[in-house]
Amino acid sequence: MLIRKLSVFGLLCLVLNFAIAAETGKDTVITVPSVPVGAAVTLGGTVVPFKEATLSAQVPGRIESISGEEGDSFESGAVLVTISSDDLLARRRAAFANLANAEAALRNAGMQYSRQWVSPYGGQSNDMMGGFGSMMRQFSNPMSNMTGSGSPGFERHAELYSSSTRVDQARSQIVAARSQIDEIDSKLRDTKSIAPFNGVITAKIVEIGDPVQPGMPLVMFADTSQLQIKVEVPARLMPGVKKGMVVPARLDVGDVNLQARVAQIFPMADPDRHTVTVKLDLPPGAPGGAGMYAEVIINDINARVRDLPVVPRDALVWRGSLPGVYVLDDENKRQLRLVRTGDNVGADGIAILSGLRPGERIVIGTTGASREWQ
């Protein structure tokens, strides 16, 4: 909906101070001033939390516990939802058994490697003295000695290398077993959905006993201590929107008018609707809550500026949903005239789009406001 909005609020007060006023009983007669007016657009938006997150399942299982209901508050780090972990605990016990086997294999491989260094040929006590074992090794392969193809030093090196390889393999098995335990521990942590910040549960999507798969949403969590208005602004109006600027806003709760500050402007426009998402901070203590309807007024800097009459809100006479004002004719007689109103101006002014001309005299007061149609 396109409406008109006064661009200089303070000018109204200045003009009204110089308006011709005359007291007639309980009524006040003023001359309607004219103020430069620019075009503005009222856009509908939604009140959203400052922070919100959807907590999803990371592992398959069944819901074991949910810490609260919608509206319950939790601090950062609190456990909100727990998924069953019996299967993971069984796999963790098996992983610890594999780790114990790998550690035993490492001890055995280390012992065999040490044996090759200390007693490479079986550990006979007479090896160093040239006993039976040494004699047997010298005559174990007489053909290789005759042909010169045998090399006792190379064979000893090969045995040592084989023993060291078994030690390295046992160490790798220990690393693999510990990595498996770390992976299971990570999945065990994923069975608990943790509150990422202070907030409340806004929606509970699952119940206790429900089976879940990775990626399924569990609860929606939000920080409602600070609220924002999320609005889609047409791309043609974006030249008049800057981060940090303050614009008028209206909440659907009690028809409250307040000022909202532009907090975030999304970097890209929607390719289908050709709008840009803008978030505006509401002042602390603003009434209402997330999900409610709100309106913001954005100036159209490309529109032509024109002069419009402005009257105090007390001058309006309402007959149902139709606004009007009492106008004095040349004979000082009151005539009720229908008008079309625009934006609010300051605390008690309102712009008139049609039905009234600048310079005309209107009546303000209980006497005029209480009269019936003439």
C-alpha cells in the first residue's frame, strides 16, 4: 500500500506555532498548514527472534528424553534432547577390546624384535662360544657356502627388518583402535542436543520414543530476549535503506508505533520476488513476540515531493471507519468533510491525502467533535 509520509517532522510544529488560532468556547480554530511530503511505502513484515536454531538428529536411534516443552527457558550448554545410545555403547566396548588386542600384539612384536637383537638364533647359551647352534648354522646349507651364494649377515638383517615391521603394524593397529573409539565417542556426544545459546524452546517436533534418522529436526530453539522485524523490501526502494538508519514501525499488538533500527541487509536479492531481506532491531521491552505481524515505513527517495495539509489528530471526527474534519466556511459555519488520511506526523499530527486544502480553517475541540453530520 502506497501512502504519504512527511519528511520534516519538526516543520509541522513550526508552522502550527504561527497558525491563526482563535478560542471559541471549548473549540480551537486553526489554519491548516502545508508541509513538503515525500512518498513512502508501508511494508508488512514478521517479528522474529534475534537468534534461532533448529536442532536436528545427528545419529539414528530413538528419543529417550526431552528436557521441556514449548516456552521453557534453558541456558547455553543445557541438554535439550537425548537419543538412545545402546548400539554405540556396545560398539565402544568392542573397540576397547580391539585396542587391548592391538596393545598385546605390540608387546609381543616388541619382544620378538628384542629377541632377534639379543639371541637371533634361538637363544642358546652356547651361541657366543660357537656351540651346537652355531655349528649347525654353519653347516645348514653347505651348497650355498660352496657356491658363495649364502650371506648370513643379509639373512640376519632380513629377520630384524621383519620383526620391526611387525612392531610397526601393531602400533598402527593401536592407532586404528583408538581412532575408532574417538569416532564412537563423537557419535555418543551427538546423541545429546545441546542448547547453543540462552533461549527458549519454540517448537517441539518429536516426542519420547519416536525413531529418528540423521537430519530429522527435533526442536526449534530461539533467543527471544531481543526481537527483530524481518521484512522483504522491493529492490527499487533499497537506495533509501542504509544500515543503522531508524524508520517508523507499527506492531500489530495494540497498534503500537515505535522506531526500529536497520540491523542487517542481506547481500543478495531474491531472484523470484526481486526483494531484499532486511532485519530491523526493535527497542528493548517492545510488546508482542516472535511470529507476529508488523509494518515498517520505507521512504521512496525516487518519488516526487509534494505539499500536503497536516492536521492534529484531535481534529479528526470518526463515524465508524470514516474520518472527517469540521471545516469553517466563509460564514464561520461548521461543515463535516470526509478526508483520506496518510501517515502519522510526530506525536499528534497526521497528513491528509485528500478532502482538505492548505489554508482552510478547521475546528479542534470536544464541541466540534461531538456534533452529528450536517
